[in-house]
Amino acid sequence: MLIVFVVAAIALAYGVYARLTAEPAGGGRPGMFGGGMGPVSVTVTEVTRQLFADEVESVGTAQANESINLTAKVSDTVTAVHFEDGDLVEQGDILVELTNSAEAARLSEVQTEVDDARRQYERLQSLIETNLISQTDLEVARTRYDTARARLEGVIANMNDRLIRAPFSGMLGFRNISEGSLVTPSTIITTLDDISTIKLDFNIAEVFFAQLQPGLSVSANSIVYRGREFEGVVQNVGSRIDEVTRSVQVRAEIDNSDRVLRPGMLLTVGLTLNERDTVVVPEAALIPSQGRQYVFVVDEESIARRVEVEIGRRRPGLAEIVAGIVPGQRVITQGVAQVRPGQSVRIMNSGESSTRAAGTTVSPIDQS
């Protein structure tokens, strides 16, 4: 009885073994993990090279190209105001006049002194050639003339101090004074901003410092003008790295000839760095595993081989490959989850390039 039981057990085990090792229908070749399964249908993409760049994004606050608070140099009463809120003015335009009656009277007096001193000096000059006067007399007359002219220049300067002019072309702010107001050097009469060009300061991560230089193009966007992009150029890069944020300050200038941007606006700025020709694959081809990245490369015999790759930057749909594969190889982009290393595959497409398969939309690297 025992012998019969043992023979039956052996026969059962042999039957199970035969079933497990039987050749599958369709002639599929077994792989290491394939368990005898047939080819898996996949989509592949040819590895290519294309231009790739680091798209860095940050935020900054718009500043006027030039900006001042207009004040008076002297304390006096306003006699005339020649501007309104928000006026556009040119350099040298008179904006405010202060009382100058005393200075005007002084100007007339000193001008008379200058005229007298000049005539005296010219008369003595004509006499020096006849030896009727000494050289000393002529020098005294010359000194008196020079002194009178200096006093005249001082009076004219005092009068000019009572004419408040625009030091540069720009847009005025609100008017804070009226005719009859008493102003002092601490009184802010109005503000003046040159906004034909906007300065934009923003911070970029330290890792990009070596790639920053004047002349780089930037683009800026404002929530105020959705869909509009403002172009600018990097003017300077800060001389220091912030020890806390590990970033460097960058200053760009943006053309604002239509004056739509105003100082204080928050702008999102994009900067393209390190443009290069590099190997790329669709992100769908990547297989993350234990902190590493792999792809399935399909060889000429339609066998999938798992290859470790080193990736660089990413952007939507694409990943830069630093090492591991080369252009011309085919990687699996669809059906990756069903494939095992060494398994045969059935290619369902003609192997379009990664550029066409994945698109070319750029993804910003957030700096905020």
C-alpha cells in the first residue's frame, strides 16, 4: 500500500513539472522573469539629441530707472505751480516757483555793481599803455570786477534755487503743495519716476552662478497683464552670494516705453541658461528603482535589456540623459510595466524620435 502511494506522488509531481516547463503556444522565448510568456506589445522611441536648457524662474519687484522725491533747496513760499498729478515732464521743465522778490532786487543791485566794475577795468586797461596808471591800479580794478561777478553768480544761483525743475524726464506723482504753501527742504513737493525702462532685481540659486552674465535675455510676466510677456536683458550680477538663501542677486532692465509697468509691481521672471545639445528621452521611459533610474533598451533581436542611466535636467515630457545610452538606441515608452529584463517584445510603432513623441514644452525651475 505504501509503495502505491509513493508511486502516485511521484507521478503527480512529474505532471506538474511537465506543465510548468512546457513550450508556450506561439513559440515565445522564456526570459529570466518571463516564465515562458510570449512577446509583450510595446511602443518604443528612438533616443535623440536636441537643444536643452535650464529654464530658471524667480520673482522680482519692478523699480523705476530713476526715482526721486522732489524738494526745495530753500525755505520760502510757493508763488506758482506748473504741473498736475501724473504729468509727463522733460528734463529742465520748471515745476514750482518760490518767492524771489528780494533776490530780484538784489540781482538788479549787483548787476549795477558788475557793470560799473567792468567799465572801470576797461578804462584802466586803455590807460595802462600810456603809463598814466600803474600795473597795481589795474590789478585792483580787475579784482573788484571779478568780485562783483562772483556776487552776481551767487544771486543768480539763489534765484535758481527758487525755481524747482525736473532733474530728468519722467512721470510725476501726486502734487502735495499749492500756491501760498510754505515749503522747506524737508517738504516733499511730489515724486518723479523715469519708467521708460524698468529695473528688475531678482535672486537666482547659487548653483547657476557660473552661467550668469550681463547680456542674457530674460522674460517677465505680471498678473496685471495676463498673457503678455515683457522682454529684458541682464545688466549686472551681484558680487556676493547670500549665505542664508544661497542665492545671488541679478539685475535686469526691461523696456517700458509704453509705461504700462509701474514701480512696485511684482513680476515673475524667466531666465534661459546653459543651452546645450544633449541626449534626451521621454520621461515615460524612465524606471525609478531604489534611488536609481533605468530604461528598457530594445536590441536588434527585439529583446528588452534594462540599462541604468544618469539623468540631468527635466522638462515636461523629456529627461536629459547624461550617461547610459546613446542616440539611435530604442527605448520602451509604453508597456514598460509588463516587460521583464531579457524578455522579447513586439514593437507596435516605427520608433519615432523622442522630440516628436514627447513635445518640446519648457518647464521652469522654481527659484521662489
